[in-house]
Amino acid sequence: MAISNNVLTTTPSAVYTSNGQTVVTLLYFCNTSGSSKTVSMWLVPNGSTPIDGNQVYRNYTITSSDTLVVASEKIILSNGDAIYANANALSSITTTVGYVSL
């Protein structure tokens, strides 16, 4: 399994882009700040952008020093598909994406 780490900004940005076909096996959003923050996430097909139609979390609140764990379902991504995310404050949420290339 490979791992990709990022720190979220307030603008939706790719936290992982598939190179070939991959399976995302875990996804963590860790609030490293001293207060509650929100996170939003999109599963974006190759050639598209983050829109309401591909959003899976909208302003999900993560309390101070807590982590949202997205691991109950595996996400299969084709070449160029991406996971985008943003937070309501700079440098407050870190992401960890675990994936396996097929």
C-alpha cells in the first residue's frame, strides 16, 4: 500500500489523483487545530471539476484534535480520477490517503 499526505487549504484541491487504476483503502482527515473545523470532499471523474454532483461530504465538522476516518468502503479510481477536499481554515486539516495500484 502507498500513502499520500496533504494539508488542506480553503480552496478545493486534489489530495490524490489516480495514476492508472487504484483502490483507495483508507482516507483520514485529521484536525490538528485547537477548535472545530469543517471539511468537504469530492470524488471527481477524470476531466471534471468539484461540483455538487460529485460531492460526498459537505462542511463535515471535525472537533479539535479528532479524525474523520473514511474506511468502510473502498473507492476504485480510474486513471485521472481524483479526490478533492478543502477545509474552512488554512493548515488545520491534514489528509492521509492509503491506496493500492491495480
